[in-house]
Amino acid sequence: MKNSPRYAKFLALAAVLLCALAFAAPAHAQITLTPTITDLGGGLTRYEYSVSNTSLFDFSAISISVIAAPETVQSLIAASGFSAFFDPGLGQVDFVEDTQNFAAGSTISGFAFNSPFAPQVSSFTALRLDGDGNPVTTTGSVLAPAIPEPATFVLFGAGLAGLAAMKLRRRKVAK
């Protein structure tokens, strides 16, 4: 039991250091995009997003990476106080402040579009300006009409190669 006071001091010091780190660390921006995806039939999918900002900062814009093609985004809608843009060359859907921003602690819904492409995991970027006017970005992932990661194509290709090999083997056995 001689070590108990030493152990208690160590735990107290560790707790103080962890608290100090938690308060001294820069506040990480927490932006979450929550999609609601609806099959509209006829080959169209509806993507609706709500944006939650649980950070300490106001953000000005959200960009979602999508397939770079003119038909990717149709019927683009922005929430009240925001503008929406689609760049088919870059494959970016942007929701930008107009009269309102993605305020700290807020959740804003009403961002939507239709697409003939199925949902895949994609990325988004949130933009804000720091006190000196320098851009600061935060990234995350979200479901959107996106091109699958290269690993998905590799797995798909390996599956097709396996099916072709099985078919060739069956033909050899049949002869």
C-alpha cells in the first residue's frame, strides 16, 4: 500500500494533463452531411442532404465530389439563404452561403438533387475563413453519385476474370 499515494498522484497528474490537452488543442471542425437517398424510379435517384455543424466555427461552403458528367446532377435545390452550383467538368456540387451560413451548432436541411447514378462513398469539403481571411477546409465522406474507388474496380475486374476462367475450364472439360 506504500505505492497508493504515488499512484493517486500519477492518476491526478495524468487527468490534469489530459484536460489541458483537450482545452489547448485547436477545436476541430465537425461538419457532417447526412444523406437521405430515395429511388424515384425510371433510373433516377433523389439525394437530399442535411448539414450539421458541431464545430465552434461558421462555414461558408460545402462541396461534394460527384461523377464529372453533365447528366450527373439534375433539379439542384439549395436551402433558403444558400445558393447551389454544379460544375460537370470538375464533378463538384457546391452549396454556398448567400444570406446565411452554416453557423456553429446548426443543422440545415433542404439541399437536394436528382441523379441517374447510384450512390457510392464520396468525399466532401467544408470551407471557412480564419480570422486573417485565410481558407480553412474540413473534409469528410458522404454518399453521392460518385465513381467507386479504384479498389472496387480491381475487385470487379478480378471477379470477371474468375468467371471467364471458370467458363473456359468448363469448355475444356466438355470437350
